[in-house]
Amino acid sequence: MSGGGGAPRPIRHPWEWEEHEWRWHVERVRAGRSLKPARWPRGARVAVALSFDPDHESIPLRDGQTQPGKLSQGQYGARVGVPRILAALERSSVPATFFMPAVCALLRPEEARGYTDRGHEVGIHGWIHERNMELDPKNERDLMFRCVDTLERLSGRRPVGIRTPSWDFSDHTLAISRELELLYDSSLMADDDPYEILADGEPTGMVELPPEWIRDDAVYFPMDRYTDLRPYASPRHVLGIWRDEFDAAYAEGGMFQMTMHPHVIGHRSRMVVLEELLDHIASHPDVWYATHADIAAYVKEQAGDGS
């Protein structure tokens, strides 16, 4: 029964919405003007933004899965994957962005500080990889503010960008991000290249560096013995997809953005693929390797007034 003795409000299906209702949902958070610059720094043809989400144990912990088996898979990412990734980046002299859940940084503060000490960026990636669309606004805000403070204290630098866990984006995520005065987000997927985020049709000045599942290792490789989740592609098959994505970005003079996870890409056969991808990129002249923060700052500066 509904409170106050009144009849419960009937559930209205989307096909019953008035135009102003569905239009309001669509327009709340949208892609604004493209921020793809006319040129990249030092005459580069393409901007390469490599990112890694060191989720480690946070995903099973988020779901209340505390069994040693699940947690060991996350530990692999920190114990084996991260050192391999850092070594590969160092060999290629490539900076990257690491979007790190705060709980993972608290478990391994030396890892968080190690990223920034090596010239990489640390960005926000939730408290415990929570699903923010299941949170009320107060809890989402509290967790995001705690994330920023924790990552700043442990990494030595205040984060300027966010990638929401699982790329979920609640009705309140953008407002909280703006309250934190973040420079950029990397969770929305309305373009291949950087763009400005609109809120209710108005420019926010916040940059979006769009990811995409095509350029995410977690789409191709994960395995769960108790569900239908099985790897469906070999690493070398995936390398072909990623090379084609880079080649097209290079031809268009755009941005090539990648999302990877130490517990996924960090295995031997997959690291071979990552290193071959780095070699393929390096075989091209005029490539700008940059953190997400550096790209966001550059495109915003190039856009000038109104961004």
C-alpha cells in the first residue's frame, strides 16, 4: 500500500512518456562540441592515451565475495601484472594513466606512489569499485570526495580526472565531478575523440576522453567458471582489432585511447600482445604519448573561450 492511503501510482512504460519526458532524459548529459584539436603538440599526427584500471581485489570485495580464490585473481594483478606493465611502459618511454580504486591504494600505498614517481597519472576509479547507479546522491558524493582525498594523500598528487567503475554514470555523477572541479571524465562514449560535456544543454567546461569497449581488454578475456562468461577471442585476434583502431586514429589525426586491467592484460600471452601493440605504434612517426590529464589540459587550452 502507498503512504497516506492513496492509490499507488501506476508504472508508466517508456512508450507512454510524453515528448518532454524522453527528451529530458536524453538531454541531461550529452556530448557538446568536439575538442579534437587542429594539431597535436610538436606536430604529432595522433595522441596516444594508454590507461590501466588496477582494480585488484576491489571487484570481488564490492560484491561481497571474500573467498581466497576470487581475491587471489585480483592479487595477481598487483603482484604480477603491474610490474610487467610498468616495465613495458618504461622500455617504450610511454606515460600512462592508472585509474585506481581507493581501497586498492589503501591496500598498497607504495603502488599508488610508484605510479606518480614514475611520471604516470593516478585518477579516480571509485572507492571499492562500487556501482554508483545503485547509490543515493549523498553516498556517491561522500565516496567520491573520500577517493580524491585518499588518492592525493597516497599518490602525492590530487587527481584531476575520473573513470567511474564499470563506466557507470548516475544521475548525479556529473554534478559531483563538477563540484570537485575535475578537469575531465573518461567514462562516456559519444565520440572517438575528446569533447566537451553538456549538462542540460549547457557547456560544463569539463572534457570527456571517451573510452570504448572495443578498446578494453576486459571484453575479450575474462572467465567465470559459474556463469556463461568465457573468453571468446585469442590475444592475437584482439591485437588485430587494436592495431586497426590505432591505424584509423592515426589516419584521422585523432586520439587513440586504451583501457586495460593488470589482472587481465598482465598474463604472459597478453603482455606479448601489448608489447607488440606498443612496437606497432612506435613504428609510426609523429606520435604524442600522453596521460589523460595532459591530453585533457591540451585540448581545453586549444579550444579557448567557452570550454
